[in-house]
Amino acid sequence: MEQSSIPKLPIKGRVVGFDCHPDTFTAALLQGQTPAEAIVQKVFNKVPLGHLSSWAKKHLSPDDVIVLEASGNSFEVARRFQANHHQALVLESCQLGKLKEAHANNDRISAVRIGKAFLAGTAKVVWIPDAKTQERRDVMHAHRKAVKRHTQMINRLDSYLSDNGVRLEASLKALEPQAALAQIRQAKEWSTSRWLIIESFMAELQAAGHVRQKWEQAMAMEVISDPLLLSLTRLSGLRAISAYCVGAVIGDIARFKRPKSLVNYLGLHPCFDDSGNEQWSGGVGGHGRKDLRSLLIESAQCILNTASPLARWGRRLMAKKGSRNLAAAAVARKLAIAIWYLLQGKWEGLQNIDPALSQKIGKIISQVGSETLQNMQIDRKTLRQQTEQSLKSGRVYQLDPTLVYKPKPRESTKPLTLAEEHGPEVKRPIALKKKLSALSRSRSTTRPVRGIRPQSAGPRSAPLRSSGPQSPDAHP
């Protein structure tokens, strides 16, 4: 969950349930500390969004808390409220959607429901990203859509060629557009209409590939220019696109207090259900940030093919469990923990550039492109030197100097003495013998049991003789 600063109850002012749309908004003013005692003072229905600032200045006070449901423009509206010194929170839409009634719903009901869900204390508050993080997220989503469109056009053209009995020697990803058209032309005699279809598919494929390449160039250039994103490339399996997406999704690492919080946010911990006599445990899907989790699992799949220590650990786990996907999820979890420590600055400085990292830097510079380098008026060698210097000295890795190591008390494994075990009065074995003899005498005195007449005292009979040993509890 993307945590934000949540006001603690009791709230001094009112809770304003805010249902926002692209053109209008509806606001419900609630007074009270719990949903049961909340009183709806007033509802402003379908107010034009252009009047937001004037409406807030007239009807809201600095102590009021505005809560919105996560939607298309909720982050932008929350930032506008915060710019005017108002408290604005964005609630998770998945949970609020479950509270929606199917038989009756409108903007007035939704605004009241949002306010009462916040007062109930069970609504999840999401983090409102800053302007830089929001910009990176927009670029990340645009790149993912371009990749999806590019893959879609490759599959469409492959499917059309397969329907006409044509199979190319290499994949369309590896072929240049002109070379691919030449191979398709020579493979078969095409009619005019069919060749027009192929040309249209190829034109859309080239356009999608061009858009994808532009976004990858922008992401690579951002990684090289930002020392924080560039430091992520030190980790095995992370390059320009993965490092950029990590920075875009995580944003401010300070909102995750522990590595486990980041793991839970990404959904890299296994789900489980333990209720009654039934127990069930599942995988890592169905919760968390799917976009970044899928990228880290892809990186983990690549790590398993290398010779790094993390890859050797993952292959041992794969041999033990018999599942490559399980090992990849475990490696991705370790990668997320390493990301947390690296972004927190709790990592050792880089002294030398190893061959693997040098090769990774070269591939990132290749993604930038020669045209971009010409526009920057810099050559490839100079950019490599600047990048390596930024990796070595771009960030300062320091631990907190105020922290003091306090060892935990350990239980002593030395056996206790008699005085320590039985008390200070036991100093010699003679005292222990007297104590044990007194205890045995007290146990030998028997008390008569109700309902059983005691036997008369008489001459003691001789014990029975037996061929084998008798137990101490056997009666004569």
C-alpha cells in the first residue's frame, strides 16, 4: 500500500467526501468522529470543476480533511487542494468499489460513502506522487502501451503470413523493414489487394517501433542523467528500462520503513489462507503492483541464466523445489530488498567498474542513440567516462552516525550451581541429603481413603517369589 500521512482521530474539523469527475464534482460535508455519529451538514452536487478553488476558499477551513476516491484526475485535484493549504487524501478505489450499492447510486450517495469509509478507519490511503514521479509514471505507461502495440503488429503480420503459407527465416523483430518486405515479396506471388494489406501492416509496425524507440531513448537518457536511477544499474538484472520503472513506481523510498514494506507493496510475498482446519498457500499473483513485479520477475529470469552468486542461489532453490517460476519469484524478492537498501543509501561505494557493468553502460548508451548524442554535442566515449564517474561519485553512501550497536542479551549456556538452582540455603550436598530424606518421609505417611477400611496390624507375610524381576509398583 502506498502510505501517506493520515490524520489521527479525533479530527478537529470536518471530513469532506469528494466525488470528482472530469467536468464536475460533488462534495459532502460530514461532522463527527465515527460513521455512526457522522452528520451530513451539506452536500454540493455537480459543481463545475473550474470553480474548485473559489468553492474551497468559501466553504472549507484549514482543519477540514478532504478524501477522494482514486480515479483519473484525483491526484491532480488533491495537489490543487494541497497547494491551497488544505488536507487532501486519496483512498484506494478497489475497497471503496465494494461498498457501492447496486440498486441505488449517484454522486451524492458516493460522496457520503467516501467520507464514512474514511471515518471507519479501514480505507487504505494511497501516496500522492510528486510532479517528477508522476511524469516518470506517465512515460512508463506510454512506453508499455508502445511495446504492447509493437508486439501486437508483429503478431498480426506473422498471423497473416502464416495464413497464406509463408514463414520467414528470422523473426520480424530481428529484420529490418525493407529486408522483411523483400523476403515476403520473394516468398510468394501476391495479388494487389493482399500486398496492400501487407504494406499497411508493415507501415503500422514501423510506426509502433519508432514510438517505442523514442520512449526507450528518453528513459535511457533520464537514467544516465539521474545519479539515483543510474545507481540501480549496479544490481544484476537491472538496466535502463527496469531502473527507470523502479524509480517511477517507488518514487520516494522514505515512505517504506522496512524492506518488507516494499516487498508487500510489490506483491512479492506469497498469499495464504489459514482458517479453521483448512490451510492454503499460493503464489505471488493477484496483489501488489503488477507492472513493477512483472519487470522484476523478468529480471530474475535473466539473472538465473548468469553466473552471479544470486543466480547460483536461485538455481539451488530451483533444484530443491523443482520449479523455475518459484525460484524466479524468490530471486525477484531478493532483488526488491537490494533495491530498498540501495535507494536508502545503505550500500557500499563503487570503486571499480567490472566488465559486466561496463557492458551494461555501453548498452544504455546505445539506447540513447547517435542522433541524441549529436544533439547533445557529445561523443560516445565522453559520455561513457561521465557515466562511470557518476557511478563512482554521484551518490554519497553513508550510514547514520548516531546509531549505536547494542548487543542483545544472550542466555547463558553454563550449568547452574546448586545454590543458584535451589536457593541460597543449599550450600553443601549434606543439606541436600537432609532435604531429600525429609521429603521421602513425608511421602511415606499415607492417609486413609474414604470408603476403604484399614487393615488390622498383623504379622507381615513373606513376599511372593517369582522367577523374573518384579516392578517396583507390583503388589505382594
